[in-house]
Amino acid sequence: MATSTILSNPVVTVNSVDMSDQCTSAVFHVNYNQLTATAFGDTDNKYVKGLGDHSVDLEFYMSFAASETWATLKSLVGTTTTVIVQPSSGAASATNPKLTLTGTFLAELPVNFALGELSTATVTFTGGVYSEATS
Amino acid sequence: MAKIISPRLGTPGDDFDEEAALKAGINVQALIDGGFISTSKAAKSAKTNSEQEETR
């Protein structure tokens, strides 16, 4: 039977700072380069796992107040940090895994200013070491 | 030892372990720049530079 998960209280931590109450979307990409391993005699393509090339996309409401989005992200541009995403608050478990990207790079901080809308920032952290904690 | 300022990071006033944070890939300088932690050290007592009068 299919199950659905309604996220109500996921946890998003950027550089140890809990940004959950400013975050509206988190997409964690666990990706490995696909290396061709096809050889003579094969009739179908074969692939093996290459280097990990992970990333995480985060959407935030932009706030320039102290300890908010701008203060958290502005000094991370051009540097590396650690990002953690968890489906729900509480201890990490098999049903509440803590996805971590350590040493991930933030290349840019685009801020969206639109008339009559809340300002937002969509950032992408790329690279780094991926790990999943279930305890 | 750094102190936590922002509740987004922990309990304000608690110590922040910079070495452990660095090992975990945390950008400590960004936390300082963003005002999340303070590394201000305790002020040293003022130096006294009074010249002792020679007693004859």
C-alpha cells in the first residue's frame, strides 16, 4: 500500500543554524556520476558508480533581521559549510533520517525582490560528503 | 571559548565549541560575521604602570 508523507515540521539546519521557520522547500539530491562500463561483446550498456556529486536546493523567505536568513547565508557565499535536512524534528531514526551534506559549497545568494510579494532566496549547495544518520 | 548569542544556534550564553564545529564542517567565521556567536574574550585587568617612589 502506498504511503504519503505530509511534511509539517521538517528541520533544516544551515551552518548549525536552525532555519526551519524560514524555509519552504528543501530538495536533497543524492547523485553519483554514471560511468560507462560497456565493453566489446556487450549488447547493452552497463554502468558503474562514479564520484558522488550531491547537492541540496533550499528556498527561504528572505529576512534581513538579526539572526535570520540574510545573516545566516551572506557570509557563506563562496565558502563551504554543512547542511542538514530531516523530515521531522526529534531523534534521527530509520523513519526520520538525518540527511547531511558536509563541506558543501554555496556559489551564489540570489535574492528575489518582487512588488507585493514576500522576498525570497533560493540557494543551492553543491558538492560535499553525503551521509545519512538513522540513530 | 565562543559564546552562543542567537537562539537559532542554541541556548544564548552557552559555550560554543569551535573545534568541534570546525570538525563538523561548520563555517565558524560565518557564524561570527552573522552575529550568532561571540568570541569576545574577557577583558584583561588594566595594567598598572605606576612608578614606585624610591624610598631613601
